[in-house]
Amino acid sequence: MNNNKRPTIATVAAQAGLSVATVDRVLNARAPVNPETAEQVFQAAEAVGYFAARLIGQRIRERRPTYRFGILLLGTAQAFYANLAQSISDAAQQHASANLTCQFDYIVDRTPSAIVTQIEQLAVQCDALAVVSFAHPLINACLAQIREAGVPVVALLSAIHEHAAEPYVGQDNRVVGRTMGWLLARMCGARKGSVGILLGGHRFLGHQARVEGLHGYLAEHAPGLKPLEPLINLDNSDITEEATLDLLSRHSDLRGLCVVGGGGDGIINALAQLPVRPALCCILQESTELSRRALRQGLIDVVMDSQPRQTATALVQLLVELQTAEAFDLLRHRVYIAPQIVTSENMAGG
């Protein structure tokens, strides 16, 4: 048997698990082919060393629609959002049905007028937007106008409008809050006391939903654990660090400490300063290098990872789908990503 035989269309078809006729249609553009099938043929051609693999890839790219997506993220919680941005870029590059470019911008000035300006600038340059933002009449009016102009907008991680049905990708934030309550109730056992809560801001609807879910679960199942008034940390680690130390000094009965948004590294920094780690349950929302190290060291107990890779893949798929969708579909255009509960015992590479 001659192992150096030049790969043929039949070789590619066998590698791809497709018929020779299907591969021929892709190679010679004889008829329309599903983009995923075309990508499958391209991957097989590269794998077997088919001489025209590069040409196949070029033809596939030329036949795809081309879109530019604007992604507006928060400028705080840099490690989390850097991870999410990289995941979105990777998902866009790997998407099979369109040629995609992502343009990222970051909110540093949280005044509504400044955010509106950033959204409008992205809308002029992009075919669709994904936005992390809080709710505000100016922002909601801006997004409504952009959608009316034919540019789809997806609320990312947190709902932006209290009442309007809008495309969304992220966690079910009320469920996240109730899950935090469930964790606290079990980890604190029968101990009574207070629970500290830190959130980015009251206007973030996702943060509100988490706090409401947490309150609801504790009231129903662990009434001995009393949530304190939430403290605003603006998703900032330095503010979170100061707030953590203040809570520990003022509340001797503190049993739990929860960050419902960003800035969780501040809790780690605060606890690392103490001579003895307090006997309380600490739950963070960001899986970062620092939080994974803190889990291993026992400084914190749980990280509720938002699974940025799955979030990114779902977001890119939805942004592409909305380019041709005729109307908002409540079932298809609101995508919930289940959080992953990470402890020192189930960490990847832990």
C-alpha cells in the first residue's frame, strides 16, 4: 500500500464523514452548502493535507456574510472582563457561518450621557451591539432608537430595561442570588448572624435580581441569617477591600460575605491582611487567577463562575442570528448560561 498517495476528494469525504458529492459541491461551488458543512469539509481537507485546502478556506470565507459587532464592557473588574473579551474574540473567530470582527469599548465614566455617547459611536460603526450597562431612561431611549434603526442590541450579563423584552445573554440572576442563599444556609449551618453584600450599583438590574434572590431564599429557608444593607463597590477591588474590613470591624456576628458583581478580589486582599481568617462563608462571582489561588489557600469558599466561554459562544451566535431575525423571540433570543460552582475541590488544575 502506498501511504504517500496524494489525497483526493474521496479522501477528504472519508475524513469529513460526508459524501463525495457534498465535498464536490463545496470545492467547486456547484450548489449552496450549509456553512457548518463547508467548514467541516475545510477542516477535513486540512487534516488530510489536500492540496486545495487553503483555496477551500478562502472560498468559504468569501461566501460568508461579514459583520462587525460592537461590545461595550465595564472598565472595572479588569481580569474578568479581559477574560470575557478574549472569549468573545475567540468565539467570533471560530464561528462558521460568518466572517466576524469584534470592536471592544469599555465604560470608565458611568454617567448616563457618557455611556450613551459610547453606545452611539459603536452603533454607527457596527452591525450589532452587546452592552453591559445599568438601567437609565437616557440609556434605554438610546438603545430603543438604535434598535428602531435596524441595529440589534443584546443586553449582556445584566438586563438593561426593566420592562421591555430585549435580547439577553448571561445568567438568570435571580437564580444566582437564590443559589448564593442556598450555599450560605448550608455552609453556615445553624449559626445565626448577619450577611454582608457588595454590589456594583443599585441601577444594575442583574445585581438587583441577585440581591432579591438572596434575600428571598434566606427569608424562606434560613431566617437566622440576616442580610445587611448592600454596600456599593462600583465593581472596584479597592472599594471592596475597604468595605470588607469595615464590615468585619463593625459586625462581630458576620457569618457570610457575598459579592454579587465585580471587585471580588478586594475581599481576598482584605482577608489576606488578617492574622486569623474569620469563620465566615465568602462567595465571589469572578473566576480569576487570584480567586483560584484564594480558593486553594482557603481564604474564600466559593466562586460562582459565569462561564465566559459559554457566554461568549452564545452571544456570538445570537448576534449573528439577529442579523436576519424578523422579530424578537422570547425563547430563542434570551439565553441563560448556568453558573458553575467552583470550590477548592473541583477547580480545573486545582
